Amino acid sequence: MTLKEFFLLLRSDLVRLDDPLHQRDDAKVNYLNLLNPRFFPVFFIRLARYCHKKKLLYPFAVFFTWLNFFIFGVECTPRCEIGYGLLLPHTSGTVIGAAEIGHNVTIFQGVTLGAVSLDMHFDVTTRPVIRNGVIVGAGAKVLGGITIDEFSKIGANSVVLNSIPANCTVVGIPGKVVVSNA
């Protein structure tokens, strides 16, 4: 990741704070959002990822990951590749251990994205892939080597253990598709 890419990601995250439903195309940045408490956890996630990709800065990746955990309650591995426009409206108790997260994804508080079993070596085959435009509701758990396809919605407190097609709404334990707009 280059420094330019890092700043472009941050810019997209700032724009997303003003337009959470991504309805406008004018994409103007409100720099007052630099002071928005919803931006800081995303900033630390981006900073940890940037440092993780630079060999000499790797210790800082660990530092920013822990700082984010202690201040905002977000545990996010710097190994997870996250697209532009990440939105974390509330952060407490969020665990992001996915293999990959797409663009314009919204993740609410108490969400866990990770492996089904103990995986301390970050095997991407045991971790979920979240595609573009997905919304993950508060308290939801998305576990295992599955894919949540584009523009799907995971209901609050759902437990998803199987891949979900695009444009679906999933609720329950275990998560079941209740609306499919595919």
C-alpha cells in the first residue's frame, strides 16, 4: 500500500460519514469529520494496515491495533484487506478477523467476523469474505470460510455459517435468507 492509497482510503471513509447510504455522487469531503468519533477507529484500522504492509513499520501495526482495541473496543487484524468507504457507526465489542472486506461496508457494534475455530495463524480459508455494500447488524456473527455477497444485509444478532448470495437479507440463529432480491 502506498501513502497515496492510504490517504485515498481515508478520504473515502470521511466521505462515507457524510453519506452513509452512498446516495450522492458528488463525493465532497467534510474535513470536520476528522474530529468525528466514528472516524478514529477506522483511522486506526487503516493506520495499522498501512504499517503492517511496511516491514520496518510492522511494530506500529501491533501498537495501533491494540490502541484501537483499548480505546474504541475494536479488534481488527491488520491482515484483513478492507476496501474504501468503511463505516463503523458504533464500535464497542467489534471483532474484525475477516479475510477480506469490500467497499462501502457498514459494520455495527458487537459484530464478529472470523473463523469458526481457533486460528492463530490467520488462515484466509477459515475466514469470511464480505463483498461490497454489505451491512452487518449489531451483534451479528459471521463465521468460517464463507462469502457474504454484494449488498446483502445481516440482521442484528444473526449467526451466519453459510455463504449468502447477493442482495439478500439474513436473520436468525442459524442465519436464514428471509428476503432475496437477486
